Amino acid sequence: NAGVTQTPKFQVLKTGQSMTLQCAQDMNHEYMSWYRQDPGMGLRLIHYSVGAGITDQGEVPNGYNVSRSTTEDFPLRLLSAAPSQTSVYFCASSYSGRGASYEQYFGPGTRLTVT
Amino acid sequence: GENVEQHPSTLSVQEGDSAVIKCTYSDSASNYFPWYKQELGKGPQLIIDIRSNVGEKKDQRIAVTLNKTAKHFSLHITETQPEDSAVYFCASCSNDYKLSFGAGTTVTVRA
């Protein structure tokens, strides 16, 4: 199994541009989530999904959209990038739909810089 | 929402000594407390977790203790080794869908 994969590894955007961060898992996990990691702030939940077709907001959802059309994929879309979205983004998955109360498997991360 | 505070932010220990990281949480309904280790350039990885019906859990050199009354939990690493150098995050779950993380502790093990 490849586990949780994320692309790209690095990305530089200009303010106002849009892009999609890709996340895929091959473990047939029900729960998937997106976090951002900023210095001194730990990981903060952006959006999560408990199964195909079901998504919900986390702690810091503004400026981001998600969709879950398949069990495997959970892309994160930045609608109009802002410098405040400069961060490292992690995707994670868990076998249970109640994924926050079970082990989460994290991808390697995408480092995004918005200028 | 849940607020998790983690201390210290940095910790330097001599190889072979013990390391202790402490976290407090705010929501008394929280019932799941995992600890993640993040090595440089990688995603976090679960190293140990504890549920609210247990006071202590141990896995080789790593142990976690939970005090529900005081709403705090701690990670203990004994006989530290160079490969223990990493960033450690505590987290708390007060429902089944959202995990709240502490700010992280950078642990350096000196040879």
C-alpha cells in the first residue's frame, strides 16, 4: 500500500490564484481530513469527510473548499490564494468514519507559499 | 471549541535521561488523547494513545498518563535515544470527528 499520498510537494502561488491540493489513500479508509501546520500553532483542522459525498468544516475552513466524490480522493481547493494561506498542508485518513477518535495516517505534506 | 495547551515548547535532554511533555485540555467531554511524533520533513505519526477510561498506558519506553479530574495528560519517554529527537504533538478529541492539537514540543536528545 502507498498509504496517503499528496501532490504537489511544493507550490508557489501568487495572491489571487487558485489551485487544488491532491490527496489520495489506498487503504479504503472512511474518514479523511485536511490540516494546516503553522509554526507555534500545531495542526489545525480545515475540513473533514466521514465518507464519499459527505464533508464538513473544521476549525479554519474559510478560503478552502473540499469534495469527496470517491472513497480514495479528497482534494482541497484554494479559491483565491492569500499570503495568510502560506503553510504546510497535511492530509490524513482513518479507517473509521469516527476518524478523530482513532489513529490517523498522515501524508507527507504540501508546502505552499503565497506571494 | 476544545483548547489544548502543551508545555514545554522545546526540550533538550541528555541521551539516556527521561523526557516529559505535559498537555492540558478544556472540554470535560474529551475522551481520546493521542500523541504524534513528527520527524523533519515528514507527516506526524501516532506513537501512543489513551482513552478516558484508562489512567495510564505504556509501550516499551513510552508511557502516557491521564488525569481526567485535572484535565491534563502527559507523555513520558525513558532512556532517550538520538532517534527520539523530533517534534511531539498531543491532541484531544471531544467528539468523533474533530481532533484538536497542541502547539508541539521540539525534543532534542544530546549524545
